Amino acid sequence: MAYAISDECISCGACEAECPVNAISAGDGKYVIDAATCIECGACAGVCPVGAPSAQ
Ligand code: SF4
Ligand code: SF4
């Protein structure tokens, strides 16, 4: 289980700095979460302006 970023992402980058385990990085057209690293803290969802990250 992990969080994932939907296509709603506008690549603002706000979530990347909030992740305590550095699981988020810029991808092709949106930011992406490394599912193997994510600890499901929810910090990314808390800062995203468009609600793109959600628990899967
Ligand atoms: Fe990082 Fe937490 Fe978001 Fe997982 S839920 S990607 S650990 S900020
Ligand atoms: Fe994308 Fe939201 Fe992260 Fe910004 S905060 S890069 S819109 S997922």
C-alpha cells in the first residue's frame, strides 16, 4: 500500500519537499511516488493544491 499521484497533478512541486522519506520526484508530466518507499504519512495529500495524491 502506498499513496499515488493522479493525472490531476499540475507539477507544482509542493509535495516533494514535504515527504519525510523522499519518495516523491518529478516524472513525465506529473510528479510520481515510489510505492516501495512511501510510508503513507499523508503529508503530500495535505499540501497538494489539487488533491492529486491519494491512498491506493
Ligand atoms: Fe511521502 Fe507521506 Fe506522501 Fe508517502 S504519503 S509519498 S511518505 S508524503
Ligand atoms: Fe502535483 Fe500536488 Fe505534488 Fe503539486 S503538490 S507536484 S500538484 S501532486
